[in-house]
Amino acid sequence: MAASLANVSRRLAVLERDETSDRPDVPKSNPVEFAHAVGLQCLDDWQEDLLRSDAPLVLLNVSRQAGKSSMAALIGLHRALQCPGSLVLILAPSERQAKETFAKVTAFYSKLSRPVGADSDRKLGMELSNGSRIEALPGSERTIRGFSGVDLLIVDEAARVDDGLYYAVRPMIAVSGGRLMLLSTPYGKRGVFYEEWSGGQEWERYEVPASQCPRIPPAFLEAERRSMPEWWYAQEYGCEFRETEDQLFTHEMIEGARDNAIEEYRFEGDETLWETA
């Protein structure tokens, strides 16, 4: 009986060795070479800069169809393959959008001929045999709570994600020292994407209007300009933060109404009043 078990163990070891020997090597750690390995031979300058960057906080204000989601998916897969045990989260406003971004991850993974085995491969996530995980989630606090120790947090269409979600996910990188990437086109002068873009200096920022993308023909952009409101075109293709039609008060009106002389006054209970200084 013992001999039979030993034979089975040896056979399993041989099969496992044969399986892994057929897998291609994981591409080199250089992320630009990694991009070339998945078929992205002609990178834009900003894409190469982004791939080479190790900035912990990154803002991508990039036009539609300029490749920002592809770059984020590539960076997420690179992290998972090169750093065993990594947790990569991809958040988007809806399940459909999360699925679209994750589809780019799986497409790149397939182009590499799956150099690391997948213990679990789902429509919105995968667990690799090196212990890394990539999860794509629709953007709601309920779906993302419970994750911790995140190594790379990607928020796609960040301008359209609820502010509460952003504040809920930031603590996930506190202990791990993880990286945070927000990518979007503008959606009005409001929300965390606008505030972070206009705010602190700790972010590394990339602004890429459609006019700087060599894959988008000027004739197409001119047709788009004629077919939509000017403010919408300026946001989607020009990367400009504009007031939206559904805003009752402009950003300047709201800022102008602020009065720093008003201080909060709190009772012993939960009631809060305001008084002038």
C-alpha cells in the first residue's frame, strides 16, 4: 500500500513538472518589455512614462479611446505575475464597466500563453497559482468592504464613481503601502476626481486629450465635435473640466458662497448648529 502511494506521488510530481515545463517564462520585470510581449509594440510617450513610473498615487485624465483602461489592465496583470501573493482590485461604476476592464486583463493573460497557472478564472476575477489575485468589482461600498492589504487599487471612470466609495477604499492601501490609480475623463467640476486633480501635489498626473492620440483621426474628432454639445466634447475628448447641464449652481458659485467665518458648534448630543465667529 505504501509503495502504491509512493508511486502515485511520484507520478503526480512528474505530471506537474511536465505541465509547468510547457508554460512560457513570465516576461521580464521591465513593464515596457511586458507591454511588447502582449502585442503593444507602439506605445505612446505617456504610456511608456506611466509604465516606467512607480508613483504611489496616479491620476489619468485621458481622452476616450486613448488607451487608459488598457494601460491600467496591463499594469494590474504585470503586478500579479511579477509579485506573487499580490492583490489587485479594479473598481468601476457598474458591473458592465468592471467586466470590460477585466476582459482586457484576461486578453493580455491569454496573449502571454498563461505563464502562471490560474487556480480560479471567473468573469470578474482570477486567482493565480503564485498566490496573486485580480478582482474586478462594480463600484459600491457594499461590494468592496472586506478587502484589505491591497497592493494595487485601480478605479476606472473615477469621475463617475460615488465619492463615498473612494473614501471607503483608500484605507485598503494604508497598511500594504499599495498603489492607487484613478483614471477617467472629466465629468463636471465636482467629485473626488476633480478635487484630487485640482488639489494636492502628491499625485502624479497625466493629461492626454484626443488630439495627442495618434490612433484617433482628426476627421473623426471633427465629426464628433459637430455631433455633440461643446461642453461634452471638451470633457470627453479635450480632458477639460466643465460645468454640466444638470448643475443648478456652478462650481464658482458654490465656492463663492463659502464663509470661513462660520464655525461649527456642537452640543453634548448629536445636534450640530453653526455660529459666526
